[in-house]
Amino acid sequence: MDSAAEFPDAAEVMAALTGPGGEFEPVATPILGARLAALPSRYRALHEVLAEAAAWGDRDYIVTATERIGFAEFADTVSAVARALRDRYGVRPGDRVAIAAANSPAWITVFWATVSIGAVATACNAWWSRRELARALDLTEPRVIVADERRAALLDDAAVPVIELPAGLDALAAGHAGAPMPSSEAGPDDPAVIIFTSGTSGRAKGAVHSHRNLLAVVEYHRLNDALAQAFGSPVAPEDKRYLLASPLFHIASLHNLAVPRLATGSTVVMHTGAFDAGRVLRLIERERVTHWGAMPTMAHRLLDHGDLSGYDLSSLTAFSLSSAPSSPAFKERLRRGLPFAAGSLVDSYGLTESCTAVTVATAQDLARWPGTLGRPVVTVELEIRGPDDRPVPDGVEGEVCVRSPFNMLGYWNDDDATARAIDADRWLHTGDLGVLDDGRLRLSSRRSDLIIRGGENVYPAEVEGVLAEHPAVAECVVLGVPHEELGQEVLAVVVTRDGTSVTEAELTEHARAALAYYKVPARWRITTEPLPRNATGKVVRREVAVADPAASGGGAGR
């Protein structure tokens, strides 16, 4: 959103929508012991969104290269699956339903069926290894697991029923056809979904988002639609068509695409399978996609694809980057290389725990202040805090702390981690370092030693823990190093035990058995020299990076 000083007309429009008497005037709302500004919502729980959506009838809700599903048809299928979850599998409010699958319309069906009966959708990372998946299931203890064939093969010893996609779900839907629309007694602050984020201790943490969290995201997107209309957008909200190419176990695709589209009557155009620039461009062309929020890795592949003049991309009027940082130089490459990015490219800052964007930088912001991540979105309070946990002035670096109706409830079954992340006044301590410049955020570094590889978070502690299990490894350290397309890739420095030897291939095979592919180091340095440590025995990562020319500049994630 644009500031009053630079874009007075924009400020006037925003004031009309969110000021006193405006349709989106924030309301002071008690939320979990704090009083926060929240956009007014017409809903109390997510099943109400589904109930209204059926009125959109035969309009497209989800489209793939091979399927076309209307709103009414989708609502009927969700109703049937919801009845089956209740009657056949005994799913009750608060129970978890785990989803372990690649993107498909069925994934979204299971999500809505679960949350509409007050159960908690557990979105498992589809790239996890058997061990990673087992840990997440042990943590969340689902009543039932829904998995596609590839993920079901990792669940041969599951202690609960496994519904395999697509055949198992199709059979459930057929067997309960004609079921009434699902509903529940879920309240605004009851859990709705668990989205996993890597933990600094080496195990994934489940960020719990409530019905209120997701409904707040819906209203935020309604506000964006209203702003676009006020500025003369030629496309009505219900006629917008959004490309979904990122994983549904991310907030970018689930919370900020699949969920609000059901509420606004717009269309999800889903790319399935591995990302293929040619296939995606043809899908955009065929389905007249209007909006795309892309990971930087996808944008890189579009640039690498070469001449785009053979595709009709004239429908694509909004293009944004999400899920990972990108440099001003890369954004400039996008403007020059992608015709649809020239005047529409926007960027944002958010994290799994915040449910949606914390700040947004418009195309005008990026052109005038390269590197900015923009101003806080409506209802988000943002402070930069020093070591004493007090706000610091503009221009002074500190920890980014945010408070809003979007912030997660906490981490599933992890009170200690929740207490470290969210204080009593509902401020989320992100662990990211940043600076405010006239109210605009610029990040200095991302959380601790976090590596962001192609939009996926990799915490070194998890990878180091796996490598340490190898009998030839005496000690190791994992670092992020720059990579042009992925942003960062994973480098492991391994110190071998006396009298042992090990090859990169052996270590790679060992890591692959326990870790998702994106966490497996792509680069290795095997040595007998001890790692540099400080007086307390902690590895000094920056010294390791300097010691290895290949790792220069990559000691900490952005």
C-alpha cells in the first residue's frame, strides 16, 4: 500500500476504505488477552466461507491442465468428504487430519472438509523423508492421514488409517454423495491448521493458525480487491484468476490463495507436478491468468527460459515475489526480462508464523527505494526492538517484532517455543534483524543461521544432527552459500574421526535417507582440521565460512 506523502490519491482511497465509517474500518477486538485492531469479518469460522461459496455455482474455483471444478461442485464434494471423515473415521472437533501429498485439487478438498467440521488440517511437507514425516505425525497425532501414492509408501507402519489419493478420496466422496453442508461449533480462536516450519533445535515445529487468523487473511484480500477496484482495475474480484504453483503446505498458496479465493469467487489455476516454465506459461496463456505470486526460483527459470514472445501473457497484470528474499539487482533483471513484471512487480515480507504478509512494497516503492520490503499492512503493528526488548528509533538495527490478528496461536504441543516466540501482549518475535527507514522495513539478516534454499527453510542444526550420526563424522557445520537461482544452497564442512575416511557420495546418501532433498548439502568440504570454536565451545560459523573460499559471504542466511 502506498504512503500518503507520495501518493495522496492512494492515501485518500485507503482512508475512505479503512477510516471512520469505511467498509474496512479496523475494529478494536479482544484477541487472546490483547486488544488488537482487526478488519471486520462476516464470518466466525471457516465452514461459513464454504457455505457461501456454493452460491458462485458453476464458476471455476479450481482449474488444472486436466480438471475444471466449479464452486457448487466443490462444495458438494467437500460436504461428502466431511461426512465421511465424521462418520467413517470418527473425526471430531480438534482432531487432526494429516495431509501428505503433492499439490492437487484433492488436497484443497481435504483441507476444507477438515476445517469445516472443526478438525485441524495438518499440512505435511510433501518433500519430507520417512523420518521427517514420522516425527511430524508423532507430534500431531492425527486421527487419519490422507496421502498420495508416493507419500503413502512412507506410511506402511502408520498407526492410524491412511486414505490414499486420489482413489480413496473419490470412493469416500461417492459413498457419501448428497451430504449436507458441513458445520461446526468452532470458535474464532480454535485451531484450524498446522503449518510446519523448521526448528532451530533440528526438528520441525507446527505453527498453529486459528479460524480467526485465516478469516483475517480473507478480509485482507477483500481489502486489496477493493483497492484495486478503486484504482480502476479492469478485472472484477470474482474474475481474477490466480496461478498456484507453490506448495500447498506453504502459507503463500494455502492461506493467501486457496482460502481467500473460495470467499471472493475468483479462480485458482493450479500447476501440478514439477515446475516446468513452458507448461506454466502455456497454462497462463490458456486460462488467462491475471495474478501470480512466484518464488524467486521460479522467476529465475522464467528468465532462463528465454524468449517469451511465443506466449500470449497479456492477461497477467499482477506479478509478485514470495517465500524467499531476492536482491534489487534480481528484481531489475525481472523488470527487463519479463514484460508482465515491468510495472507490476511487488515484494513482501512475512513468515509462516505471521500467516500472511507483514509488509508489502509496491512497484513504486521498489523503484524508488530498492531493497525495501515496504510498510506494514493494515492491522499490523511493527517495531524494531533492541537487546532490552524496547523499540529503537528509525535507522537503528534490531529484531523485527510484529503484532496483528494474523499472528499464529503458537507452536503445536511446544509451550516453551511458543513462549519464546510470542509474548503476553501477543507480539511475535521473529528473530529477523531489520531497520525501519521512514516506516519502511529493510531486513539485515534472517533468523540466526537460517538458510533459505529456493523458498524452503533449512536450519543447519537439523542437517548437522543427521550428519553427526554417521560413524566417520567427528563434528560438522552447515552453512548457506550464495546461489544465483536458489538464493542459497547448503554447504557442509565435515571433520572426520581419526582413522576414518568418508566420501561426499557416502555422506550424500546418508543425508538423503533422513532429510528432504532440499536440505541435503549440495557442496561439501571434508577435512581433518577441527572447527574453530569460541571460549564457550560454540562453533564460530563466520570463521568457517572465511576459511573456505567457496563459502565466502555465506555464513548466515538472509
